[in-house]
Amino acid sequence: MDYSALKPVLDTIEQAMGTLGVDYYLIGALARDIWYQRSKINSRATRDVDFAVLVGSEQEYEAVKNHLIENKNYVPLRGNAYVLISPEKYQIDLLPFGEIASSGSILLEGQGMTKISVAGMQEVYERGTEKVEFQTGNTFKAATIAGIALLKLIAYDDRPEARQKDAKDIGNILLHYFDMHTEMIYENHLDLFADHDQIDSNQQWELTDIGAIVLGREMALIAQDNRALHERLVRILSGEIVADEKSQFIRLIAKDRGMEVQQVVASLNQVLWGLENTALPSSK
């Protein structure tokens, strides 16, 4: 995927955050596409660029936006306090997290569509990001695939009526997770290739099954210092699994992936098992 058209956007964001001393990381479709491209997995092109921005107050957040508006010719999007439009017509989402959101959500007064949940963003920042270098020469921290899946799961749970694409994206991540992380899985999760009887399995797992379990484990590692977040992830998955064919989340994945409902339920059960059962200690 050619990111050269994005270079002006990446340059201005990098310069603005550096000037203001604000830390941030890539989330959303662009972060996902980076990892998909590395694994030679096709993905749809996006004109949306999403950043999680670490700020301590609304004033600090507004300073970031105002810097881009006043110095880089960005334009606010009417009705959404968190979106700017770049001169190249890219939609730039700047989602604040950190001390600004001590209650777990953010409300900017006097603007449309202003209340957002930031659950998981701090934990992904601390344990679920890696540095990536674009062919444009820009370097950013980006959410890992496990971090992206965690944030999408929460986003869907917050607003299922408006976040159906997140369910489909999670289904796609489940399909590809093993192939994208083969080396890491063989290095850190060899216990999953051993005796399956202890895990109530009557047959050898497929590699996609193991990938789903490892995805759950990696999300658990991200959430390990926040019990409430971990419990919420377990609660979300458990609720969808219990709902079975009545779950819109499951039906969306099944339709998008051309799978039976019970296949999706089985995959989510594996993610849930991974969330609740971390890897065995390494023998190294």
C-alpha cells in the first residue's frame, strides 16, 4: 500500500505533536492496515487517520487542535469535536485520553457528538503499541493488532448501533491473527500445541483456533493492570456468546466471513479462554 499521499498529513501531525510535546499513537484503520500490509494481507484503503492523543486537560487538547488549525490549515468538522479535516481532505480523528478522562469518558461542552469513551486507550498506550516506520520516512507508535481488537470490542459494546464495522473488523482479525503472528505464537505459546484434553477439546485445534486464543491472551496482557477493563472484556465476550444466534455482533461476523453462527461462537469462546488463561511460563 502506497502511503505517499498521506505524507503531508503525517508530516504535520509529527511536527505539531513534537512542537507541543504531546505523545500519541495511531489507532483505527490505518494502524490495522500497517500490520496487514506487513503480512501481505489485503485491506480496504482508508482516508480516515485516527490518533489517540495523551493530554492532561481539555485546554491541552484544544491547544493541539488549535495548532493544526492555525498553523497547518486544518478545518474543524462541524458537529464532531474530535475531528479535523486536513488540507488534503483526509479526516483526522484526534481522540484524547489520559488525565483528561479520569472518569473513563470525555465530554467537551458546547459541541455536537461530544461524549466519547476512552476505555482501554491508556492500557493500549502502555502495553499495546509498537513503533512503525512508513516508507514516507515518518515514524509513529501504532496500536498492535491485539490493541486494535481490544479497542474495537469496547467501541462496539459502547455503541453497537453505530459500530457494526468494528464487529466485521474483529472477525477479519480472528481470521488472520495466527498467520500475522506465527513466530510470536511458536515462541511464546507452545503450550497450545500440547495436550488439548486439559482444555476440554476433543480434537486438534486449527491454527485459526490457536490464533484466537493467543489474541485473547494478548488482550489480557494489555489489560493486566486494570481489573475493571479485563472484567469488561470478559463480560462483553460472555454476553455475545450466551446470546448465540440472537447476537448482532456474531451475526455480523458470520455474514461478513461467510461462516456459520456456531463457528463464530466457537472462535469467541477461544478468545474468551485466552483472556482467562495466560500462557504457561517459558522453559527457557
